[in-house]
Amino acid sequence: MNLNDLLAFQMAKTYLIQPTILDWLLEHDPENPSVRYFTLRDLMDAETDAQEMHTAQVEIMRTGPVPIILSQQHPEGYWEKPGPGYLPKYRSTVWSVIMLAQLAADPTHAAVQKACDYVLENAITKGGFFSMNSGQSGSIHCLQGNLIAALCDLGVGEDPRLQPAIEWMARSVTGEGFGSTEERHLDPHYIRSGISGPCFLCSANGHQPCAWGAIKVGLALSKIPQENRSKSVDQAIQLCKEFLLSVDPASADYPHPFAPKPSTSWFKFGFPVFYITDLLQNLSVLLELGLSGDPHLENAMKYVEKQRDQDGTWHTTYTYNGKTWVDIEEKEKPGKWVTYRALSILKKYYQ
């Protein structure tokens, strides 16, 4: 083991091997049972007993936010009102499904399967893409990425109905097939009111490359098994990495024409994570795309480490409380979700 390996190992020990914090995250918490599941899955050094994981997922479906969200589902499978499901924020079908995925809802549960079926049948257009409004003007990157990532997590990543949307999303980034008369089924034209060009150009970001959209696309593509990735998917992954590393992630100095640059949202950490993203998700996606230990992420990792409180926790600084079906943790207090998210990133980077 060389000096760099030793330093990385010591750093990992310093930030990960803290029994009191792990005990806190692993405790049976009827308000946040999903944290225990993710901690068992991602933070424990030894292999977690399969029965323990099963018990943790049973608790997710029995207590906490998931049963509350499912209790508001209409019998047909949607929330709030039928259709594409983007509005109203943040209780309609799109946001409920995304939140269920981030909470590790059981993919085999009948209501979860019905929700996925509803999205696949009602939110994908004839052109093969997800849309806020059934048209191409509603086809922004963050929606594509968030929904595809959620559906992959909920067990339908290989559903034939989803494959055109995955390919459309990848080609909207690379430009391949867009404008090609041979592939009209991909709805090939960039438009001024939606995705307006390759490499993450988007009307929602003033027709400049959108880092939030790139992160969501990268999140989705990271969940596609290597053996199932098309050439377009591989190219889109490479473009995600290149764009997100085009500036220091610690600065988050990405194009952002409608607010102070960088957006302060990058440095506010919470749960769930919808289209507004943060530094933690940026790092998580880049690590999932193969950049563990990469020096380009060093400053951002140091920033995350500095946000840790003396007691070993991270505070929640962003919430959707009052906007979703259920409130999750309190702002400006130690947060299990943010602590788990930060620790999982540190582990991926240093180990």
C-alpha cells in the first residue's frame, strides 16, 4: 500500500467508522425507515444479512412516508389528476413516483407497480419521450432523467415501453438522430421552447447548457447496466462527465442566467431531491459514473467534509415540507437523510 492509499484509507476511517453515527442511522425510526435500509445497503462494511434487508424494506412499506403517499393514489394509479402527471407540484404522479423511488419503495408492491404502469402508459408521448404537457415543449432534461431514474429504481428499467425514452434522452444530449430523416420516431427536432440543442441546451436555462439537467440525465444513465447500454447511451454518459467537470464542482459555476451565479441551491442539502439539485447529487452521479478518487472532485469533497457538525452529522438546509404529501425532517437540524447522503459519497470517493 503506497502513501496515497494509506492517506485515503485513513480518511475513509475518519469519516466512516463512527459507531455512534451508524447506530443513529440504523435505529428503527418509524418516521424515516428508508434511512435504515440505505445505511444497511451502502454504508456497512460487512455484507448485510438478506433477512435484515428484507425486514428493513417491509418497514418502509409499513411506516413512514411511503404508505402516506400510496394512500393518496387513485385506483387507476395516478395522483391528483389523470394525464402526464407533472402538475400540480409536488403531489402529482411524477413527483409521487420520484419520491417513492428515492424512499426505496418495494417494486413488487401492487400499488407501486400500478403507478409505474400508469406513468409508462400516460407520460410517454408518441415521439418516445417524457413530457410535462404531452408535447415536445415539455420534454426538458431534468424530467427525462428523474423519471427514468425513478422507474429504474422501481424495477421497470428493462420494460420495453421505457427503452424508446432512454434512447431519446441519450440522443437529445448527443444530437445523434436529431434531424435525421431515417429516425423520425425519435421526434428529431430541437425546439426553442424545450430542449433546444445538444449537450444539455435547454429553454428552461435560457438556451444554455443546464447542469441540473445533466445531473438528472447522468443519474438515469448510471442505472442502466453496462451490457444494456447503446452507443448513444455511452456517448451521453461521456458528455455528462465532460460538462459536469468543465468547472470545479465545488464552485458550481455552471451556466445559470436567471439567478445569481452560482445558484445558492447547490449548497443547500436536503431530501427529497427533485429538479433542483445540489452538490451532493452532483458528486453522487459523478462517482456512479466511475470517478471515485478523481482529483477533479477533491475540492468538492473537502467542501462536503467541512459542512459536517462536531457531532458527526450534517444539517438539513433544504426541504419541501408543506409541499409534498409528507414532511421529512426539519430544516437547520441534524438530518439523517443528508448525513446518509454525505457519508455514502465520502465512502464511494475514498474507498
